[in-house]
Amino acid sequence: MIDGISAVTLGTHECHELVRFYRALGFEILHGGEESSFTSFRAGASYLNLIAQPAGRRWSWWGRVIFYVADVDELYDRALARGASELLRPATPNGVSASST
């Protein structure tokens, strides 16, 4: 049985933007940064890595990473305060705002 995942690595054309996004969420950079082709973040006891891909590289799939937090509304508000763009307010699976549940 698998006990957990140590690290997830995501390929991206926009490393600098994603580094800013994850920093706004409060992830700690262990290696790299906005100008690096590889950045590693601490995510609790695990790691999230970003690796730059050439502009001509295209994908026919998408990925998803789920992070568990104690208070999603607090994390969302902190990310906005640190400069993240507002896309969608966190919501429960039935679409109700997380802060109203």
C-alpha cells in the first residue's frame, strides 16, 4: 500500500506566474524562484515542484493537485492580500460559499 506522496512536479510555460501564485498561498520556496527553470516548494511534509517547459510544448491533458487546509477561506483571503488574482471564491461541493457553511 502507498503511504503518501513525497512530491508532485508540474510542467508549465509560465514558471514565474506560478511561483508568484504558490508564494501568495504561503508555500515556502526551498529551491529556485521566479526566474528559475525549476522551483521546489514545501507543502506540509511533501513537496510541490514546478519545471519550465518550452513554449512549443503542448499537452493534450490536464492535471490536478489537491491540498488540504484547515481554513480555506482564510487561505483564500491571505492569497488575495498577497496579490493573487481572484478567480472563484471557495465553495462546498454543492456550490455554497465555504464561508457561509
